Amino acid sequence: MSVVPQNQQGDPIAALVLDMDGLLVDSETASAEAMRLFLDGHGHQMVPSTFEDALGRRLPEAMEVVAAAYGLPGPLDELVVAFDAMRLAALRGNVVAMAGAAELLDWAAANGMPRALATSSSRGQAEVALTEAALMGRFDIEVTGDEVKFGKPAPDLFLLAAERLGVPPQSCVVFEDAPAGLEAAARAGMRRVWVPNEHTRHLTAPVEIDARLESLLDAISWLESQGVGGADTARHQPRGRRQ
């Protein structure tokens, strides 16, 4: 675990805001295979850098990146619909929780720490992934990519999550695996912890971060080092559950 001394004099952490794909659930491998098959159907071989550029983004923005990179023909919305169906099929039976995800959510719940899911995935994709990984119902609120006008790296998802929790953005800490998500968290004025996976570990964080963790197994100890946990945390309950 590496820590960047930042925000040490800032507001105490009052809520967790968590990405989903590649952070809480191991869905990127299935997504990469769906993308490989999708591009193969268009007569192209997938270049790893293209998949990396699309990570963390909503499907429409991700497909825009892919379509431009490969010169795919046809309307963008039709490409989105086609890949969406392929990715959904790839997720079923192939998604598990990332190491430490369930433990972190259990610890946060036990300590009265509000938890928000903020994922670029659509509501339908998120429900499948969370159900497969046995993480459904573990959050106080959920925000999905189809609820905002602009996806990551825009801050909209995270700002909506903070609004629904009733917690100021500067009192939230975001856990993210993708550079686009880290940028979105910075633009939202939130603290940010990078938990890269096998697809993002070699990439560079585009913004300053509070910490880089090897996995979510390190998240509880980092939060405790920031003074999170125990009676003080219970004071920061969300105003109400709105999903």
C-alpha cells in the first residue's frame, strides 16, 4: 500500500463511494472477451490499448472510442445496442466479487459508514454483475451510468451519489480502479483511492491520489488509518435511501 500525503487537514471521511467494474466485481475479463468477439465480428483484432482507453467509461462513450479506433461502420447507437447484448451475455455466470469487496462492505455497514455505488454501467448491467457477485443490496444508494448526462471522467456520477447520500463531496472518498474514474473523483472534489487491477495496474493515475492499494483487502486498514470506524462514523448516516 502506498500513500500520498494529501487532504490530511481536510474534512473527515463521512461516506464511501465505490466504482463497480474492476473494483468490486471481476467483470473486466468477461468484458474484454465480449469486446474481442464484437470486434472479430467486424473483422478486427482487439488492440489492448483500445480496451484500456474505454475502461471506466459508460458504454456510449466507450463505444465512441472503439468505433473511432477501428473505423466501425453504422450508427453509434446500433453498435452500442449490439455490444451491450454481447457484454450482458458474457457477464452471466462469469462474474465474482473482487478480493476484499464483501469484507469492506460488511465492515462499512458494521461501522455505520454510508456506502454509495457509482458505476458507469447501466442499471441492467449493474444488477446482473452485482447479483452474480452476491453484492446486491449492500449499498445505501446506487447511481448508474444511465442516470446522468455525462459519464466519467465527468464528475456527474459521483456528485449525484453525494447528493443522494446527503454528504458533501469533500467528505466522500472514492475507490476506483480506472484512470477515468480517478479524474472524475478529482473533478467532483472528492478524496480518491486507486485500487488498480490486472488491466489497469500498468497505467498512470491522471490526478493526485490519497493512496494506491494492492487490493480492497487493504482498504479497511487504510480507512482506519484515516480515523474512519467506530462511534464517530455513525454520526454521518445518509439522510435517506434513494435509488
